[in-house]
Amino acid sequence: MVLVDPQDLLNAREAAELLGLAHREAIATYRRRYDDFPDPIMSKGTCVLWHRADLVRWRSRHQARGAGT
């Protein structure tokens, strides 16, 4: 079992903010547009959560390629 600090779990609004996006709805667009966008670590009903480190790594890869976020 892997323990995750609850502070490192981000909902769509928080994930969008981390990625510099204006609206949480943009996360759904990114999930469709980018095959390598991180999968949420929890998805139950309307509760969808990502691990902060996964999003930070993804953002760094895309910035390094010049794709931006």
C-alpha cells in the first residue's frame, strides 16, 4: 500500500490552477488532447483527484518540449 499525503491530491480546479489554466473544465480538454496526461489516482462519481507530483512531471515534460500547458 502506498500512502499519499492528502495535501498532494488535487481536484480539477486545483489541477487547472497548477497548470496555469483559467478553468477547471480545461482539464477534461487536456485529458482528451494529450495521450500522456496523467490518469487520476482516484475517480469515484464526481470526485476525481490527481497526484500533484504526476501533474508537475507532466507539465515539466511539456514545457521542455516547447508545447507549454
